[in-house]
Amino acid sequence: MGDTEVSMEDIAQDVELKQWELNNQSRTEPVKYAPGDEGYGPEFCVNDDCGSEMPAARRAHGFRVCVGCKSIEEERGKHLRRY
């Protein structure tokens, strides 16, 4: 190897260092909600066909779809299940 060539290990270490710095940089703004807080989950159901308002209890647990949409989703899953 010549003096100007960089080994694969050096490149890998540089990449890992950049990823570590990116993952450990300071947040620009404080976290507003944490799991269990009233406003933690989305305000409205994320299902494109629905968009209904999410109950506070479901939001606090971080659910992304309303009860009706989740029931439909589970019903569809029953037909695709293998035994």
C-alpha cells in the first residue's frame, strides 16, 4: 500500500464516528410529550380513509389509529393468518 491509500478499517471508523456524532448531538428543542402523557400520540387517526379524532386515552399510549380502524385491520389479518 502507498502512503496516500486509506485502509477500509480507517474508512469504517470514520463512518462510525460520524454516525455516533449524529446520534449524540443535542436536540434542537425539548421533547414535548413522553409515553403516558395525554398528547403523546397523533391528534387524529393516521388512516387516510378515516381521520377521526383520537381519544385522549389512546393518544397517551401512542396508538396511531382509532379503535374502528384497528378493528378493521385486525379483521383483515384474520383472513390472512396461516395455521
